[in-house]
Amino acid sequence: MGNLIKVLGKDLENCPHFFLDFENAQPTEAETAVWNQVSAVLEEAHGILAELQSYNGAGQEIREAIQNPGDLALQEKAWNAVCPLVAKLKRFYEFSLRLENALRSLLEALTSPPYAPMQHLEREQALAKQFAEILHFTLSFDELKMTNPAIQNDFSYYRRTISRNRPISLINVCQIPLICVNNEMANRMSLFYAEATPMLKTLSNATTKFVSENKTLPIEDTTDCLSTMACVCRVMLETPEYRCRFTNTDTMLFCMRVMVGVIILYDHVHPVGAFAKTSKIDMKGCIKVLKEQPSNSVEGLLNALRYTTRHLNDDSTSKQIRALLQ
């Protein structure tokens, strides 16, 4: 059906296997409204990643200010360096809220009756692709954030500075108004950046909230959507005849990030999680696919499975799976 091709000759078990064209899926008329809404958010995502990738921080200015607390010129220099960076961190945080709304719109579209989640993925491939793009952005953002300690350092310095009674001359030299991040906003941002993987935590919370607020929607509709996406990605990654259809060299990493993202969401939403024997996700197969890739490209994804899932250390998780992730 369109670009979604059933993989034949596989042991389907309880999890369908599909090839989904993440590169070329286009919205049908029925998808257009949601697709346009989410596209506006995804367009901004590229700029967010570029800004985060070039985020160098104000470490030198902060160190000089701390080492010379009586030197007002150095205090002003650090303040001038930190304020624009904090404004940028505020934009990242506010974008996470827009991403949360976009995810909710996609979940509503991909789980609404009368169609089953698998039928939705067949009928609405462009929305499935956007869902995948959100997950790809999320894990890309979090990988960059985890490897950049300047983010926490800059924000901590900013909060320490505004918590003290700074001279009015120091506040006035800031090109970004102090009110751009007031105490209430700073508290919310602090909780966001305290997470090892803040964007993933945002999506996990949003998915859990979506399930809890839609009590007439069986939880299986949401978890089946996630498990099907995990199967889609795993099959494309482990099957040479489908991998060779990728025209973009980055699609492999895209599929891996999406697979890990939906596993984590599934693990947060499903009552027993992704690692139990009753899970509809083949965790051994998924981990095996990741470990077959160069370690420098997947270590962040393996760490996401190790440290951002809920049920890995449950008694129901087999020792073999735990060993695979060690």
C-alpha cells in the first residue's frame, strides 16, 4: 500500500513487520491539517539543533568572574556573555512545549477510531514519518545536551547571579532584559535541564498524559502504535534488501534513533514496559541491531535504553537482556 510494503517470509509473531518509506512519504488530503501543524514545528527543529550544536557556553568568562569577585568589569563581562545564552536556553525549553503539542496531535491522529494503529500507519504514512522525525530530533537534541556541560554551568551561574542582590549597573549592561527569564520561568527551565535527556522526558510525560486523559481509548491503541513503529525500524535496519532502498546515508541513524525513541515511550506508557516477555517489542533483536553498528554512532542510543527507560531493572526483565545492555 503506497510506500508501505509488508515484509514477506518473516515470522510475524505478534508484531507486524513493515517497510515504511521515511524518505518520501507525502501527506494525503486527510492528513494535511495535522501534517501542516506538525511541519511548522519540525521546520523550527532544524534551527534548534543547529543552535545547540554551536553552543559554546561562557565558561571562561564565568571562571574569571568567580575567581575575581571584586572586579566589577569581569562580573559585567560574564553577565553579558551569559544573558544571551540563557535567552537561547529559554527558546529551547519553549520549543519543547510546542513539540509536546505536536506529538499529542500525531498520537490523536494515529490512534483514533475506527482504525487500528497498524491501519493508521498504513493509511497515514506521512504522519508516521513526522512522528519518526520528532523522535529523531528528540534523541539528537538530548545527545548534544548530554555532551555539553556548559548548558548546566551557564544556567546555574545565571540563577546564582539573579538570586543575589546585584548592583543595578550590572543588570543594566545586559543586552537581554532580565525579565526574559524570571524566577518562575527559571524554575521550570531548571527542572527541564536537570534531566539527562530533557526532550525525551518531555515526550514520555506527554505520551503518558495522553493515555491518562483519553480514558475511552484503550491503552493498547497507543502502545501498539509504538511497538509497530519499533518493528518497522528494526526490520528495515536488519534486512539488506530494505536498507539498500535508502537513498540518504543518514537514514540508518534516523531509523535507529526512531526505534530507540519508540521503545522508551512504550516502556514509559505500557504497564509492564518494553523488556517483559509479554512485550510486543523484540528487545533482543533491537539491541542486537544497535550493537552491530559502529559504537561511536550508537553508544548514546544504548545509554538512552540503559538510563532513560523505566522497566529495565524490573524482575521481569531477563538476565540476557540486561547483559546485552551492559
